[in-house]
Amino acid sequence: MNAIIIEDETAAVSSLKAILEHNNVTGINVIAELESIEESVSWFKSHPHPDIIFMDIHLADGSAFKIFEQVEIGSPVVFTTAYDEYALQAFQVSSIDYLLKPVTQTSLERALNKLRLFDPEERKAHIQNTNSTIQNRHTVKSLLIMLADKFYPLPVEDILYFYTSNEKVTAYTSDGKAHPIDRTLDTLNEQLDEKIFFRANRQFIISRKAIKDIDLWFGSRLSVNLTLPVPERIIISKTKTPVFKKWILLEEG
């Protein structure tokens, strides 16, 4: 059984391969290791699709779901994720297999056994369901906010940035107000329009319209300045800097 791994963390790739190769119990041969959306799309367009794909959800250049927007995947996908909130719920509903990091021999074998039980028609239906579910995702247009024991919708277009601290997420709007959000940044990163919002680092998701200017920072990093005060400096890592530069040049809509 041929497989490819789409993962941007070297340690995670090594760990998964070690489990797959353990006594060759799984009978899986890894034929390619891909690190980004761009590299993955190019590979799928020029190679026969494998028997199975192990795909990390969060890649350095964005959500792995963007791969499905550019190419029709013809293989069963087992997603891997370090986060079990939004992803876990979504994949259970749509019958998509997933592995929660760190991947273990037991969890891997459980996922593979499920796929082995598919007959040809079930396998085909699984692949179609995966593609359809991801391609038909809808971006969130508003968030439900509680104020004085009442809920009201907050349009995401009014939000300039999201910030997390002590496991609490706050949205800051153009009027200077702070709104507690009952979702993690990882959840929001999957649900917001990627043309408008960018996951700067573990603490911030920023809106392009909130960006005032950008400074060069130490170690080939960037420091992003917004049009309103922020709790701490927004640093774009060296790895994410090329992705951010491409994003900032994109046109909305």
C-alpha cells in the first residue's frame, strides 16, 4: 500500500514513519513527503494518487484544506492534528478519519483497519465525501457574542484582530471594544476567510485592513504594526514570512 505524508514538521514525519515501519505491520510504503500546499498540489497534478494520504491540517503556508480547492484528491485521507476541538467534531460528522498528535501505533492501526474494511464502493464514497465536505465549507460571516446576558451577532468584517492569552480568546473591533470569543484560534483559523485574516503566530489572527505597516525584525522575521494598540508585539516567524508576504499582496474577493 503506497502512501504520502503531507506534514511540515520534521519530527512529526519521522515519528509517523517510524510507526509505519515498525515491524512493517501496516504494510505501507511511503513514496513521498510533502511540506506545503503548493508542493502538494504540484505533486498531485503530476503523479498517480497513492492508496492513502496522511495529511496534517495546519501547514506553514495555510490550511491543508486549500489543497482540495485546487485538485481533486483520489485517495482516502487520514488527517493528523494537534487540536481536538473543531477538527475532531467536524471529521466525526463527515466520517473523515483523523489521528490526534502525537500519533500512536494503536490510533494508527485503528484508522487503517477502518479503511481496510471499506469495499470498493465504500472507498469511493469515502473519497467523494471527503472532497465534497471540504470543498463546500463555508466561511464564518459573524460570531455569536454574549453581552449583559444576551447574545448578539458580531460581523467578522468589524474585527481587526483576535488575541489569545491564558486560554481565552478576545476579538478586538474597529470601535476599540474587546469581545470574549468562545472558540480557540485554531478553530477560528479554519473558519475565517483566509483572504481577509492571517494567523500571524500562536497569539494572533489579524485582519489585513488592520495592518498599519511592517518592520523588519531580528532573525529574518517581521514585526507587524496595527492601526490600534495590541497586548504584545506581533512577530511573524522566519518560516511564515514568505507566506505572509504572498498573503499581503492578495486582493480581497
